[in-house]
Amino acid sequence: MPVSSVQMARVLHDSLNDESNKNEVVRLFLEFCEEKKLTHLLPNIVKHLEKINAKKIADNTIRVYVARNQDKDVVDMIVDFVSKKSDAPISVHKDEKIIGGFVALYRNTVYDGSVTKQLSRAKEILSV
């Protein structure tokens, strides 16, 4: 059964996350590639590792979308609301579709504190 560079990159990435001796993991991985005649896949494996790492960084970044530029204190309050983890990278983006409030994304969760969402909730409550 053929092995893909994507599969190899995932295995290597997972192995590097689980092991404390990363140099040994890489050495064994390269030996395996040579033994199985898979060295031609190495450039694509590196490319896929870079994609995996970029996604991991993006998933661990608190992305805050606001209607207009906000003071650092306001952004800090939003980040505290989203996560107490203060060492997570933060990126703030201006989004003209947001009337007011904010929308934050962190680890595949959406925190919608926008005016549009609040009005939608009020409409649902009042229509019952």
C-alpha cells in the first residue's frame, strides 16, 4: 500500500509532540525513509509539516473581530472573557460587517458578542 507525504507528516508531527527526544525521533524517521526508499517524499513531508504547524498556531491564536479600532483595555477584557490563558497570541481585526460588539474565535469556538447576535436573541425571546 503506497504511503502519502501527508500521512508521513502527520505521523512525524505526532511523534515529535509525544517524545521528549526530538533529535532521536527525526533520526529514526530519516532512517525509516531511507530503508523504505521514501526519501523522495521528504520535500513534500516538510511542506505538510509547515501546514500542520501553521494550522496549530492559528487554532491557538485568539482572533478578535471588532467594528472599529479598540483600546488595548477593551481587547484585554475580550481576551479574558474568551480565555484566561494570557500567553495565547492575539490578533485583532476590523470587520465592517460588525455593527458593534465583537466576535472572537479561539480553538474552534466562536464567541459572538456582537450587537447583531444580541438583537437576534432578543427577537427570539420576544417572539415566544
